[in-house]
Amino acid sequence: MEWKSFFFTAAVVAVIIFLQWPRMSESPGKDKGAFIVLLVIGLVLSMFDLQHMKGPATLEEAIFKPVGQFFLKR
């Protein structure tokens, strides 16, 4: 993880909140909550190197490969 990209993303999130919050003053609480939750999810995902992470197929292979070998031995 590169900290400078995380802090840049955090700054962008802060700017988005700063610019959009006055427009959301009349919105219901659920809309405000969804707005904050989506921004926080984006901020958390920016901490991971998603381009180089292994996908679900690797997890599936790690789980089922030993099971398959067990059944092939029988």
C-alpha cells in the first residue's frame, strides 16, 4: 500500500463531503448515511492493491484441490 495514494484519496473524499454536504441538508438521514457509507467503502478499498490481488478462483482452487485429490485416491 502506498500511503500517498491513500492520503490523496482521503483528501478527495473530504473535498466531496465538503462540497456536497450543503446540498444534502434537506435529504433524509438514510440518503446521508448511504452517501457516507459509499465514500468510506471507496476509502477502504483504496488501501488495498486491488490490481495485484488474487481473485475468487484462487480461493476456490485452494479449497477444492485437496478435496479433489482425496476423492481421486479412493
